[in-house]
Amino acid sequence: MSASPRTVTLIGAPTDVGAAERGASMGPEAMRVAGIQGALEARGLRVVDRGNLPGPANPRQPPVDGYRNLEAVLEWCRLVHEAVYQDLRAARQPILLGGAPRAVAIANGTLAAAIGLGLRLWIPGLVIWAIGHAAAVWAAKRDAQFVDVARRHLRYPAYLRV
């Protein structure tokens, strides 16, 4: 008797509302076109594609006090958190599809939802989300390319030496 395959869900977060440059919103569809569902199924997973989250469009406004479209970014964070929470509660493993560098926001929402639901630690989950969000905003204000720089340093540890 074999176990049923683990269920994963694909959730698109097509947003570039917090970015200075447009284009990240095409990430989820690009991953679908590239065959992410087939690749996961080939590894024995049951895949449910929930489509894209219906978040706010990019209002294309200049930054205000260093924040670009803050209300829309917060709405996207709320939507991602709710989607991940629903899947975790249904014992499915969510895979969020987004474009860089929103990966930090997506990971932050995923981590907060997993801690809040999985460990039933609501206050620590909220605190982790707030700290992660504040750290990402601070880093992005100091250097908009901080995600790329961090990736480069992690890929080539020699760069970390002083």
C-alpha cells in the first residue's frame, strides 16, 4: 500500500508595486510557461494551481518618504499571508510564485503564517513578520539591490571575508 502523493499548491503573487522597475509581476506566468507544474508532478507531487492572487495593480507613483506604494505593498503582504495560511491549514504545502526581489516579502509572509498556524504562536508570528518587513524595507531603502548582493555573497563566500 503506497502513500498518496503530497499535495503542493502554486500561488502566483504577480506584483511589482514596491519596485522601482517594472517586470517582476511577470514572474509567476513565466514559471508556469517554463513548466513548473510538470516538473513538480514528475517528482511525484500532486500539484494544484490556485492561479494568481488578485492584488492591487501598480499605481506607478514616486516614493513617499522612501516608500513606494506602501498601501499596495501592505495589501499584497496581507493577501500572501492569507493564501499561505489557508493552504497550511488545509495541510497543503504552498509554493509562492513571484518575481525578485519581492521574494523577501513572500518569504516573510510565508514564515509568519507557518509560525502562526503551524506552531500556533500568533504573537511571535506577527512579531517575526513585523521585524522581517521592517528589515527588508530598511535594506531596500539603503540599497535597492540588496537581494542580488546577498545572493552573490552567499554564492561566493570568499566575498564575505574582510
